[in-house]
Amino acid sequence: MEELKDIVGAINGFIWHDYALFAVLGVGILFTVWSGFGQYRALTHGVAAVRGQFDHKGDPGAISHFQALSTALSATVGLGNIAGVAIAISLGGPGALFWMWMVGLVGMALKMAEVTQSMLFRDTSDPDNPRGGPMWVCKRGLARLNPRLAPLGTVVGGIFCLTLLISTTTGGNMFQAWNVADISYTYFGMPQWVAGIILTIGVALVIVGGIKRIGDVASRVVPFMCGIYVLAGLVIIGKNITDVPAMFLLIFSEAFSPTEAGGAFVGGAAGYAFLKGMQRALFSNEAGQGSAPIAHSAARTDEPVREGVVAGLEPFIDTLCVCTLTGLVILLSGAWNRDPSLSFASAADIEPVVVNGGRVLTEAGLEEWQIPPVRVVVADEVAARNQMRERATVFVVVGGDVNAETGGSRQKVLGRLVGSEDVGWTAEFEFLAVQPGTTPTIAVEGAYFEFKGATLTAKAFDREIAGIGVWIIPFAAWLFAFSTIISWSYYGEQGVVYLFGQRMVMPYRVVYCALIMVSVQLIRTEAELDMFSTLGTG
């Protein structure tokens, strides 16, 4: 697993270079200007199209504008909005939310352009199963531009499909399934494999029916799940309405300056907020990825740009509305920089100690240190609710060495809770590797539960209204994850059809469902979760 993490980390470091993010922003700004600030058209003409004002049964396509939007939204409005925002803030600080907004704004123009292109070059020879997306834009578009470019278009389309399948399996499937399994275990003690089986069966029953069944299910689930989640979030924001202006000020200020460490937050440079905000926003709203056009290409219309302006609504709904709501709840509740959940029960020396006589690890040139096991007691009842169980993941914040990711001097050391209510609880921590000559110290007196992704958002709701997170977030997480997984299954399926033909669709569906079970056993931490989903998006 460690070797796999190193490989994936190296790939992410290359494909997520700052220049790639600047390119995305630049192209988004370019399309904004070229379209005459088409975001306005998406919010006006796009709304009219979704309401059915321009629907005609005789137009080519299989589903309505509303069903196409719902299918694409079910892939975008998912756990990226609950878990992705939580990851962005917990790793990058409040400033990450500002960069999510920037991606949302230019993402509206990106979506309009990529969907309009896909509608121009889609294949409607089979009226019940229209096919479209960037692979068809490459294959047909370059051939139309110059017949000599036809082979190049076919190859580039195939490369896109390969990357599409990576994104489908990681962000569209594994990220969603893992979060559902984690939050179900955290709150209800449901074994992760049980959640995996339930999700696998439900997804299999839907995706066998193809795009029409997916579109029908999505058009019913998406409005309902968004309504419940948004309503709960607005209640929290309304409860803290006087603090909202200060939160917006914090978001703007931290977007361009380092975020100081505090509580559970280990700190981060301004560039780290930029990186995490961009990554999570692109993961959440899929702007420029080329995935959403695959769903929109099935829409029933004879006017390509009409579906383009409908697609422009997605980043607005996803990032500027739902992601903002999640971010404000997390910031207003203080869950992102919360105080320790557990306090150290004994006065014994718990400072890290060097192990193996200070031997330098030959592979990385680092020294190994260890924090001795320490007795702990509950310090935060809300945070500890449903958490005090054998092998629960905890962490301490240590200082004294440079955190390569954040640029700060603090980092987390993970551990496990062992014991019981009868005999008491002890936290046992993993080894800590530091540069030779460095002496790490406990930076915060106490230990924290590791709230990963959706669980952090749930705890944020719980901190404001006791018990609401127990039901709202797990319920929303299940619906969000389910709808996202079924929509992304269709995206991957179209990539498989392009590469291998219709005969490979059923084997693909079997593998896709099996990956749900793989994910709940493979990923352990928030950093690993972020790493794999970032790979797919990149």
C-alpha cells in the first residue's frame, strides 16, 4: 500500500502542477469573454429550458433537459459537496472555499462550451442510446476539420476514455462508497463491508437499465436530496447569521495569506489553500473534465447550444450554492479548527522519543520517533458521541518539523483508541518520521478523533444542533453517493463502448460494482482518500 501511495503521489505532483490550475482558470476566463459572459444566459435561458419551455418530442435524444441536468447533477452534487468541501477546508483552511468559488464561476463557461461541442458531434443513429462526449468531439471534429486528422482524433478520443475510466473508478465510485461506509460505521457501527454490499446491490439494479433508468432515478432523487440538505444547512446558517459576514471576511483574507495553525487544523500556506480549493472544486463540479457532456449528449433537443446553457447551471448549483453552504456550516461551527476531543488523563511524560537508538532510516534519510501510549478521557462530549470504540482512529498534533505539504511546522500523527469504558481508554500512536536533528513536540495538549470527509461535515452540524448530523448527513451521504455512482457508471460505460464496443458493457458493470467493495477495504485515512480522488480528477 505504501508503494502504491508513493506512485500515486508522484503522479499527482506532476498532473496537479500550479500551471495546470492556471490553465484551467485561464481557459474558463477565455470562454467567459468569448460567450459574452454566458453565465447570465445559463441563469435565464437555461432555467427556461429546464422547465420544459423548449421540449419537443420529435427532437433527437432519449431524455428531457431536466433529466439530463438531473443526471449530470447527480454526478456533480454528491459527496464532493459534503466530503470534498470538508477535505478542502481541513487541509487548506477557509481560503480554499474562495478558490472553489472562482472555479465555480469560470466553470459555468467551461461547462457551456464543452457540452455545446459534444452536442454538435454526438451520434444519434440509435435514438434510444445517443452517444456523445469529448471522445466523439475528437473523433468526428478533427475528421471534419481535416480528413487527414481522423486517425489522430480517434487516438486522442481513446486517451480521453482511459483517463475517464480512472476518474470513474476513483472519484465517481471509490470516493463515494468509502465515505458512505465510513460515516455509517462512525454513527451507527455498521460494518463497512455491510454498507458496501447494500450500495453494490442498489447500484447494480439501476445501472442495468441504462441511461433511461438512470435519468429517471436521478430526476427523482436529486431534487429531494438537495432540498433536505440545503434546508438543514440554511437552518444552521440562520442560527449564526450574525457571524456570517465575519466568515466571508475570513474566507477572502485567508485565500491570499497563510492560514495559521489552530486546534485540529495544522496550518497551511496560501498556495496550499489555492491547490486544495481548485482540486476539490474541479472534483465536485467537473468543469472542463468532459464527463458531464456524456450525460447531456443524451438530451432531447435539436439546438446544441440550448443544452450548453442548461449545463452552465451545474457549477452554479453545485459550487456556488451547495458547496458554499457546506463550507459555511463547517466554518461557523468551528469543526475545522476544533479543540481536542480527548484530554491526556495522566501527567506522565508523553513527549515523542527517538526509537532504534536514533537510527537514520536509509531509504528516506529520516529518524523514527514514537509517542508513548497515553491514557485519555473525553473532553468534548459532542465530538466523542458514537466515537468511543475499540480501534477508533485518533491523532495528535506535533510540531518541530517542516510539513512538506502545508509549509508549516505542524503535522498529524495518527493512532488508535484501545480499551473499553470499564478499563479506561488508551491512545496508541504510529511512528513519526522527521529530519535528523529535529526534536518533535506535542503542539496541542490532547488528542482528536480523525473525522474524515463527510464525517467532519456531520460533526459540524452536530456542534450547532445536537443530533441533527446523526440523521441528516448519513441520509444525505447515502443518497448523494448512490446518485453519483450510478451517473458515473454511465460515463465509464460510454468510454468502454468507444474503446471496446458494446460487448464489454456487462463485464464493465460487474467490475464497477465490485470496486465498491474494494474501496471500503482499501482506503484508511483522509489523505489517502484525497490522494485517490485527486488522481482521478487530475
